Amino acid sequence: MNTRVRVLNATYEDFDVIPAARAVVLLTEDLAITLVEHTPRFVVRSQHVAIPLPRTIQLLEYVHTPPRPVVDDDTRASFKIVLARDHHRCAYCGDAGATTVDHVYPRSRGGGDNYGNLVAACADCNGRKADRTPEEAGMPLLWVPRAPRTDHKRQHAIWRELTLSN
């Protein structure tokens, strides 16, 4: 019972992750249905009810949530998230283990700290590029920096899980 259960809104959109005990309460009060059962199968029992422990539940009625802030390429970025977005892989040479973040368009020339202007870079490439653009340094980018799309990735993972469970 110390597991967590994914909750989907009535529209199958990711809503929350809650403790299993709370999910069982939602199921017993007929506020949600089980979409995916926990594996290995575990049944939660009371005197009158036996409910298989869920891994994913869906709310029966839509719950309005306030819109999340839009994160796009012009949004101010943190270096930690840029490194995670690029999987600590250098955007110039492709080597793993990048520990620094480089401004594609140098900050000294007006380049900002936004997702569209920051990439992970190894210390060697970052130092070699210095205060130049990738074109000036002769170091083309291996990919175009974009804002992370974690909501879309999480939603696709949910749809994949639901497809595989049926």
C-alpha cells in the first residue's frame, strides 16, 4: 500500500499521482475507475469489499485545473534543466558527460538565458567556442535547442501504458 497511483482526468489527461490509499477511497466512493491494475496483483480487502490495487485510475467526472504556464523557447531556463534536456551530451561534439551550459548566441552580444539559446557543452567545446557564434567558431550544433516538453512526453507515456495494458 506504500505505492503511488497515477490519476487521469475524465479526458485521459494526466492529473496527479496520489498514494494508493487515497486511490482506493476514490474507487470505493465511485469517483474513479481502475484502468490499469498493479502488478503483481494485490487485493485490498475490508470486511465487505475487495478491490484490486490500481496502478492507474480515471476520474469519472472532469476536474477543471488551472492552465499551466506555457514554456517555450523564449522562456528563461535553468542550467540544470538544460543539462537534463540534453542528457548531458555536448551539442557540439556529441560526447556524453557535458557539465557546462553554453550560450549559442553569446551573452556578451545580447544572447539570453532562454531554452532556445542554451545547450549542454563539454568544457573543451565551451572553451573553444568562447565568445563566438557556432558559425564563427566553425562548430555547428548537432541539434536545435528547444524548450523541454515534459507534459507531452508524460502524456504519451500514459497513452502507451494504457494501450499495452488492454
